[in-house]
Amino acid sequence: MKQKYEKELIRIAGKYNLNYLKQQFDNCFGGYWYVETFSLYNENGCFTIHYLGQRQELDFYVTPSISTKREELANNRIDVTKYKADVWEKELPNINIFSLSYASNFLILLTKVIEMQLEESGSFFGIKVN
């Protein structure tokens, strides 16, 4: 079953003519950890959410193109809260970092920030849409 944030990413991809790709990588970090990635991309670049579910850890990357190799993301990490900082400053305190739904709630807010950027500038995290 798709989470709400994943449904929103798929909706955004359709609305703004972006591609969407979900990937799962097993046995990461030398153990039984798994990582899910969710990517929105086009010919101008790729934004990837890197989610380590067992630890509720989220990282975000912008790369020139989509990749199926998780290791290629390492040097392209971004701080999404620097974009639309006023929205993050207002809404982030309402997300309980100790909640089991922290990552999900954070990602739902992220989808709102992505759509705000797209509506205002025709790009998100520096990736132009056509």
C-alpha cells in the first residue's frame, strides 16, 4: 500500500510532466538495513529522497540524472529546509520528532514545499520543469 507522501509524489510527477521512480536497496551499510529511494526527475536533473526506514532517517539529493546506484548520491546531498525556509520554520515545529510517523509527516510537508516551488518558479531544488 502506498503511503500518502508517495501518492503525492506520483501526483506531482503527473501534473508537472516529471518521471517518478521508487527503488529499494537491500542489505545496505554492511547489514540487514534496507533503503527506499523516491525520485522525481527529468532531463534537467533528479531529486531523490533517501529513506532508511528502520531508523526513520531521511536524506535528500539532487543529481544531474537518475541513477540505480545508491552510492552515486553521496556527494550531492542538499538541505531541503533551506528552500521555502519560512514554510519549514512555521510547520516543522508541529512535527513530533519522536513520533513513529515523523518521516511520513516530514515527507508530506516536503511534497507541499515541492509544489510551492513549482508553482512559483517552474523549478524545484534547482531542477527546471518543462
